[in-house]
Amino acid sequence: MVKLRKKVSESSGVTILLVGIVLLLITFVVACIHLYGDISVLPVLSLTASFGEGLSPLIEAAIRVLYLGLMGWIASIVIAKGVTALLRAKLLDKKIASKSHKSR
């Protein structure tokens, strides 16, 4: 029963860790795609039109940065949870080993 619990905990830890790594890789791929994307500002004669034209790429870039930051943050949390689950599985294994040595 305890070995099954350890195995389930270890496999869920590995699964969570892999999901976090995949999310982090997707975030970096999206960041590279946006980095090499073309952002161009066209000259406009009117002040209000140029203000709007000038702010639109900045707003778009800010949204992209916020999206990438949020994705990276979520991926790091998922990776931390996976590592924690793996460490708990190892601690459970050590407790089982110490109890079996004491009972002998």
C-alpha cells in the first residue's frame, strides 16, 4: 500500500514537472516568434493620429510582455510543484526504508 502511494506520488511529480517544462518551452518559443516579428511605425501628419499610431505598437508589445511573463510565471509554479512532489516521494521512500530497518 505504501509502495503504491510512493509510486503514484512520484509519477504525479514527474508528470507535473514535465507539464511545467513544456509550458516553459512553449513560452520561450512564443517569445522568439514575437521577437523576430515585424513591428513598424508609419509616419502620420496629425498629432492625435500620430499619438494613436505611436501608442498602438507599445500597447501591443506590453500585452505580449504581460502574456509571456504570465506564462513563464505559471510554468515556474508548475515546475516547483512537480519538484516538491518528487521530493516528497523521496522522503516517503526514506521513511519507509528507515521503518523497515527499525522493525528488523
